[in-house]
Amino acid sequence: MSSDRDAQVICVTGAGTGIGRAISHALARSGARVAVADLDPTAAETVAAEIEAAGRQATAFEIDVTDRASVARCLSEVVGRHGRIDAWCNNAGVSTMAPFLDLTDEDWEHNMGVNARGTFVCSQAAVRQMLAQPRPPGDGPRGRIVNIASMAGKRGNAPFLAHYVASKFAVVGLTQAMAGELASARITVNAVCPGYVRTGMQAREVQWEARLRGVDAERVVDDYVRDTPLGRLQTPEDVAGVVAFLCSPAADFLTGEAINVNGGAFMD
């Protein structure tokens, strides 16, 4: 990228930890100006400071992806600082675990609210901003949306995760529907479907699953690895590299895809 002015402006939600943190770092290394957005402003500030310390560009923003006013405020602040938005990565996500018959309305609403509705609300806001901006020259995209879905958005046999599975299937379906509608506006929409990613969220899930199955945590992790043909847990960086690709010119003619990045744990 030839100058700071020409550098892409990319917002990443849920960017204060885990996969979002890795995505933010990868995008910054690619030359983007990264808006590090998180419900926890301190976590966002920490990641932005890490990126700045490495000589790249990042700014922290607070966002609640389930709250339209918060999303609008965050987007307005990003555009006010950088002048536009070129790509938006919907990474913010949550999970809980319970047998299907024990799931509560609160479990359902929490998972669907952040994972599915949050992706919808943020995407609407970002796309409206992209359409309001001057059309860029050339045949490249006018904007890009990248949604972090999950292997669970394609493979329903995930014990104790019926509500999470439903939310991530929704993200994959929304990705395809948006891609079809927005193609004529030159806005690409793609999803990434990770598998067993070693994060703080996974560490919590391991403990929950161990308790629900009546086994120890080491057994759960071993089962995750055995389910992955490449033979290891996934890292956040494995996901981040694919997101950086989707935000690059190499992916200009790619839209409506839900890319498996799971070490072969699910293939379609």
C-alpha cells in the first residue's frame, strides 16, 4: 500500500482477545489501519497498543455488537478518525454449553444475540457506510465483509451446542444471502469457519464439556486433536491469515464463500 491515506481501514469486532486479536495483528502487518473494537475497551486499547508498538496503525474503539446505537457510535468514530471504512470483520462471538433439553431461553438469546444478530446489525451499518462512500476506481470491491462463523455452522453434530450451532448456521446463511444481494454493489461477503481453536473461549468450553461428559479436561482436548486430521489444535493465527487474504486484492473475485479453516476436522 503506497501511503497511509491509501491504506485500508478495517474494523474487527471482538478484537480484544483470541482470534480477534490475531486478526487485528495480521491485518496491521498487511498494512491496514485497524479499528480494534471490543465490548471491553481496556482489552481493545491493549491490542491497539501492541500493534502501534510494532510500528503499525491501530486505534481502539468500544462496541456492543447487539446494540444498534453502540454499533452506530463505533462506526461513526472510526469514519470520523479515518474518513471511511473499507472492510469489516464480524468476529465477536460467545458460547455456552448445555444439553438440548436443558437449554434456557437466556442461553438461546445470548448466543443468537451476539453471534447471529450482532453479525446482522454490524453488517447493515458497515454496508450502508460503504455505499455512502465514493466508489473506488477500478474493478476491485467497494467494500468487504468477513464473518467469523465456525465448523459448527456446517456440522450440526456438536454435543451440548445446539444453540451455538444454530447461531453459526445463521451466520453462514446470512453470508450467502448478503453476498448475493450486494454483489452488484461490488461488496464482497465471505465467512471463515474455524475448528478447535486454542483460545480462552475454548479453555472454558473444555471445562464445561469435561463436566458434562464426566471425563477430565485432558480427554476432551485429546478428542479434539484426534478429530483434526492435521493433528493439533488450531491457533488464532491460522484463522487470521485467511481473514487477511479475504481482505486483500487476491480475494477480489471471491464472494459468498464459507471457508473451512479447521485442519480437516470438517470437509465439504
